[in-house]
Amino acid sequence: MEVDQKALEINLRSDIYGTFAEIGAGQEVARQFFRAGGSSGTIAKTMSAYDKTYSDEIYGPEPSGRYVCESRIYKMLEHEFLLLETRLGEQMPETRFFAFANTVAAINYTRTIKGDGWMGLRFLTRPGGEFNDLVLHVNLLDNANRLQQEAVGLLGVNMIYACFFLLHDMDAFIQSLADNLTNRVSIDMIRLSGPDVTDIDNRSLSFKLVNHGLSPIAIFGPDGQNLHPSEFLYKKHVLVVRGSFKPVTWMSYDMIRSAAAQYAADHDLEADSLIILTEITLDTLARDHAPDEIDFLERAEMLCTLGFVVCISSGGGQQKIVHYLEDFKVPSIGVAMTAGTLARYIDYVSTEYKDYGLLTAFGDLFTGRVRLYVYPSLMPGTAETMHAVDVRTSRYMSYLYRFLLDSGQIIDITEYNTEVLHISASGVQKKIRTGQKEWETYLPEPIAALIREKKLLGYLK
């Protein structure tokens, strides 16, 4: 649906009424409703507090000194919605109130600011009910300030329309956010909360963002709440562990544990300075050529049970997540993988880029802040272990690979549990599905208990 049609449909509803508070990119969302016509029945107030001093008088100061941030959007929603209900609640008892807010930094002339922001809506689904919140982070992809401002306006209308008309269908809800905005925005964090949306799993929303192409990456914490790197990765070091995690076995758990311990020791890190980011890609979830959301949620729940932060990504090389994290200026990034996975990656790069681009292919992954930690694999059909130093390379790769080893950008994990190297996730999954009791011995007890309790992965009692 066209965005001006959405704005007009909202304006023509006598039971929807609210305020707009916009900082940093004009009053673009309110403007869309004014242009659509009939806005006097929808808009109670519009305001824009550009000056930080005046903004602080209204919403309070930001201790971090940042005004384009998650905490700011919640302060704005709290203030504006409370004013609306206090002033008009008794006069308009049949009205579904809303407060829309955004705090955005659009692209500047020198391109030192790319353009991003936080946008939020506090809304009622029924008059007199309790409020719900939709909050998201958006990256603005247009190369001109005016176009980015326009995109903010379109996205704001899409948000309001989705909350009032599409809460019953989360796929339609997510897809509608991008109406008339193809290749203009990337939404890499979305969070719905409130009494009327308790049945909506925010981890599912992360999956839908990536699956429907609104973002290449989305992240959520062990509690299932969606996160944005700008908020939780400040001054943190990050270890990325990509895997299928179907299920999380003692082997995969030991890889995460041993890689994190060695990474922390190498950088002399305190425990709370390191974030472990477990990554699942869409291509590992493919079933009949389409990613399986239920499959993803089962794997994600296992990782959350063990206390890990989870990332869903669109796949491809791990350069994608490395570049994404580098935008947030994390001090260092570690990437953990098995020697078998590394061997397959080396073989792929050697074949795909042997005629050109070999240095570029590796340079994209091995930036100055990235180290690769390699967990041993068993040689096929043997009990011998393969480490990073054992990986065979083509003649195109031999000198480059040796340099990466010698320079310490590819590092063998030295402390690991040899007794779990033989565990195969696919083999364990087969045992679970066929009801073989010994499957439980291959998994950490919290994972085994979760599988039994929720009958995950085709569990047969």
C-alpha cells in the first residue's frame, strides 16, 4: 500500500489520536499526515526539540552525552504519552491514543555521519487499555540528507499503520515497514512490548527482519529481547561463533568455552569485557528452499538457555558480520571455527578467487582487529586431530596462509577437551528423533532438559 494511503486511512479514523515529537531530521513523519489531508482528527501536537539544552529541559539529560540512542526514545515516549493521557484521557474516553517519537542523525555534508536513528511508537490497541511500545533502530541508506529525511517520514507512517492494523500478522507487519522504501533503509533492531503483544516472540521478529530482507543481521540477548550493538557493545570485545547448533553439543559448547578463554587471555580481558555472539545463518535453516522459522527458534532457545547472545544473519562469508561489528568501533573481534570449517573456507577461496581478488577476499576478513581461533577437528575416518597448522592449501594460497599463521591472525586453540571431538550434532539429532536414550550424554544437561521439556528437534519420549 502507498504510504499516503496509509496516512489518509489513519487520519479518517476518529478513534486514533496522538502526538509527534521528532529530533534531528525535521518533522517528516507529521508532515506525511498533514499532506494526506484530514489530519486535524489525528494530530494533537507536533514538536521538534533540536537544541540539546531545551531538549534536556523536556526529557532530561543523557548521561552518555549521546542523543541518538535507545534511552532517549523511551524518555520521549514516556513524556509525550503521559501528557496526552493526562490532558485528554477523560475528555476522549473512546480514543486509542498514541505518541510517536524519533531521534535521528541524517547524513551530513562531509559524510562523517552515515545516517541512522531510533524511532518509537507508544500506542493503545483499545480505548482505556494499557500501552504497548514499538521501538526500532534504522540505518538510512540514501546518499542525500533530503532523501534520508523523506525516508524517515515514510517509515514513521508505516510503523503507525502496522501497529493499528497489522498486529494480527507479524509477517505482514514486518514487510509493511518497508513499503515504498526498497533499498532505502535497513532496520537492524525491532522490539515490541506490552500487554497486548505478549504472544509475540521478539526473537521471531529478528528472524523476520533478516528473512524478509530488511536487515542482513539482527541480534537478541539470552532473555529473548532484541538488542542493537550501539547500546550493548560499547567498549566490549566480541567473539563470534558461527554454527548450526542443532543441537548445542558438548563439542560445540567446548569450542565456545575454549575459544573465549584463549581470546580473553590473549587480550588480558576481564570476564565482563567479552561478549560471545553465537551466529546462525539463514542458509543453515533452509528447508524446501526456505528458512524454517520454528527450526531457528528451537536452536535460538538452546543458545539462550546457556546464556549466549544470538545473531541471525543472511549468511555468506563471515566478513559480513565482521564489517557490521567494526562500524561500532569494538576494540577487537575474535572469530571461532573448527579446523574442518576453516579447511573448507580456504578451499572455497582458493577456487573462487585464484585468478583475481585473493588478497581482497582474505583482507576483508582479516582486518587489524580480527583474529581467527581454530578448534581442532577429527580427520575423516580417523582418530587423528587436524589443527589450523595442518590445513592443506593450494599453491595459490600457501604463502598467504603461512603469513596469517605466522602473524598470529589464525591461531590454534590449545586447551580443549579431546573426549568430545567425536560428537556430531547431526548424529545426536538422529538419536533424539529415533528415541535412543544415550543422546543425553552428548549434550549439556540444561540443553537435554530443554529438549525433553519442550520436545524440541523431533524428540520422542
